[in-house]
Amino acid sequence: MLHERFNEAKFIIDTLNENGYEGYFVGGAVRDFLLGLPIKDVDIATNAKPEQVMKLFPHSVPVGIEHGTVLVLGNNQSFEVTTYRIEDDYEDYRHPNYVEFVDDITLDLSRRDFTINAMAMDINGEIIDPFHGKDDLKLKQIKTVGSATERFLEDPLRMLRGLRFTSQLDFELKQNVKDAISQNHHLLEKISIERITEEFIKIFKGRAIKRALLNIEETKVYLSLPILKESDKYFVTLLNKKIEPIDDPSLLFAFLHLIEPNVTIQQWAKSYKLSNAIKKGAIHLINQYHLYKQRGISNTLIYQIGREWLHLFAKLVLLVDETNINLNQLIKKYEILPIKERSQLVITGNDLIMWNENKKRGEWVGNILRKIEMMVVENEIRNDYTEIKKMVKQWMIQEKN
């Protein structure tokens, strides 16, 4: 019986078969199915040419038709359907200059990076495994299809992918793969930083991040990564930290900055071309971490962190200081805050202006509003219109005197 995720895409293989074509599930979905892991994207390989696939599936998009890939839409999802192919000459270290469509699934699998990704499965659950990927799954090892050096020369990013799999699956790199990475990691500098960043982030998400970092140290890959290559000391600091999986990019880069503050978050953002959202999130966590170091756990800290960031803040403190903060207690403290955001204050800037008729509008309005906001948060005054008005009037008298 097929897994639910494969059943959702079965209609594609059924249609291909009914029209005289082959169709197989391929790649990471097959690997994760055999490992009993959650299955994400389901990809299909076929001997049907892209034009034939598009005729069979009216609801399809030619996303990479020159390389044989068509996106087929169905069951409220999209599935990549790619024609069997072989490739040659990777002058840009990513895209082949030459692609030839073929009729043999084994030839198609032979162009893939690692044996554990070079398996196919038919709709009856039968596995096609010409490069013994199932054996490598049992041995928990990462081995390339054919020559490791050739695979990495075709696309150097495969070196980082291999390291990512050691983290993600808790597998070990075969020695010949390590040797090839050691000899060729400099080629990573020819890869776009966006692709590097994507794999870099995924490496830190894995359950065996420590294993991956030890492999990075052994192969010296860090010497070809932005910022890390500038100082052996930085990577040693990172390696000596007790690191758990980091599944949020903002948290990751906040952590990387805090363990070596001389490298600013702006430098990380520029070097790894981080999105504004990741950069903004990292800065938010860093600012709250500094407030925590200055004043400890306070209402102001919890208020400024915000409910949706509390778990990331607790994880950041654990990563940087190796100190456990009880997340449930943080959440309880948040829930009993007098207000959760400024809009919940019973007064506004207009009230301050009305009470200070002789004072022109200006920066003072925001400053006082912020002061009142923090006093309410810290329970120094109730969120009560009359009480706040009385206090502001007293400030006005003191200011005149």
C-alpha cells in the first residue's frame, strides 16, 4: 500500500502508464519513505517528453522545459514531472550545457548526486536501486553516484548538500567523499551566495548538527564560506559551543553574531544576502538578549520580545549561554501583562497634546507615550485614564518649576 503522499501523485503515473509511458517516484521522497521520515515534495520521472506530458496534463506549467521539467497541478498540489535525461559539461558549475532525453530510468538515476537520492519507486512500491542506495541507508553513509570529484565538479553545491545530509539524517560521509570535498571546497566560491545560504541554514536545522560541523572542520569547508573563512578562531568557537538544531534563520544568525560580536549582524546579512525579514528578526532577538543580560527577566523584556518570539528567545539564551529558561514560565508572565501592545493603552498621543495645549506637537509626544507604556507594563501605574492624566499633569507642573 502506497504512502498517502505518493497516493496524492499516483494519478500522474496512472495517466502516463495508460498512455504507454513509464513513470516513477524519485529522489528525496523515496529516500525519506524508506527511512520512515515525513515525506515532503513528491517528484516523478518519466520517459515521456515534456511536450507529451503537457498534452496529457492540461493543468501543467513548463517550469524547466529545456531540462525536461513540467509542473503538473492536481489534488490542490503541484508535482514536478521530469523526463529521463543524461547531462554533460557543467561550465557554470550548475547547469549542464548538454542535456539528452533518454528512455532508461537507470541512466537518469546515474546523473544524481548521492546513492540515497538515486532510487526510484513504481506505483506498486517496488524499488529500483541500481547504485545500492538502500544499502547506504542501512549503513547510514553518504556516498556519491560514481566519482565524488566528478559529481562535485558538475555542481559544487553538492558538497554542502552532502554535509547537510550528515546533519539532517545523522549519517557519515564516506572517506572518498570527504577527500573530494577537502580537495574541491574552493569551488563553492563559484556558487551564488543565495544557494550557499539556503544549504547553510539547512545544515543548522539538522538533528546531527555537531556531526556536520565536525565534518566541516575535517574537510576545511569553512575556509570557503563567507565570514567563517576569515578566522579559524571563529569556527573553533562555533565548534566548541553546545549546539542544538536551529530551525529558524533569524535565530541562527542572532546566535552566530552573539558568539562573536565583532562580526555585526549587518555583515552577516550582507555576506549571506539575508532577506529583510531574517535580518529584522535577528536584530530583534539580539536587542532583547542584551536587555536580558542587563536587567534579567522583566515585564519589559517579555513585553518587547512578544508572544511569537518567546520560544526563539529562550532557545537563543540556551545556545549562547547554555542556560535553560523555562518557556512555560515566560508565557505565563506574558499572559498576565497589563497590556500586550501600545494600542491597548487607554490614552493616545492626542490626549497628551490636549493636556499640554501650550506645547507644540513633536518628539516629546512619543517619548512620554513610551514612558507611560513601560510604566503600565511594569505595573508602576494602572492602565487607567484618570490616573495617567493625573500623573502627566504632575509632570507638567514639575517641568514648569
